[in-house]
Amino acid sequence: MQDRVSELERENSQLQTENGDIRKQLDSCRLLLAAGNIDPVLGQTIAETEEQNKELQNNVMTVSRAVLELGTFSKNMSAHRQQLQEVMQKTTNLKCNQEQQIVERAVFFATRRNGEGHGLCGGTAAR
């Protein structure tokens, strides 16, 4: 049992020494990354990463503006569609009224030609 405890203590001491060495290497790597302006996650220089981020932000803003413009365009087109439908309905109503007036006028003149128009205005009594 005593042997096992001393073996574990030696192993622990070795692991602590290795851990200290690894920490020193990690600190050295961090210093090198910082000196080279390198992003430790992406492996690119920070300037490149910032440039890419700015480009992405510009793209997002451009797309956002386009979406807003499309929304405005869509609202305007809906209003114009409604107006066009109203004008088309009025035009249809006017055409129907015009056709009805043409028919009524034709009936009116046909009855006058047939001699049914005997009245004070243009009938035989006024002649």
C-alpha cells in the first residue's frame, strides 16, 4: 500500500511538471499570436477578420435596405392595383351605361320614324 502511495505521488509530481511546461508553451503561443495579430480561433489575421466582418455588415445593410424598398414597393403596388380595379369597374359601368343609352336612343328614333311621336314637339299637331 505504501508503495502505491509513493508511486502515485511521483506520478502526480510528473503530471504537475508537464502541466507547467504545457502552460509555458501555451503562453508562448498566445504571445506569438498576439504579436502576429492572428485570431486564435480563425487562424487569420485580425485585420482580415475585421475586413470580412465589415464586408458582411455592408452586405447585410444592403440587403436590409432592399427588403425595406421591396416592402414599400409592394404597398404602393397594392394601392395602385386597387385604384386600377376601381377605374376598370367605372369603365365597365360607363360602357354599360353608354350601350344602354345607344339602345334607348335607337328605340326613341325608331318610334319617331314610325309616326308614334305625335306631341307638341315634332308631332303632326304642331305642323
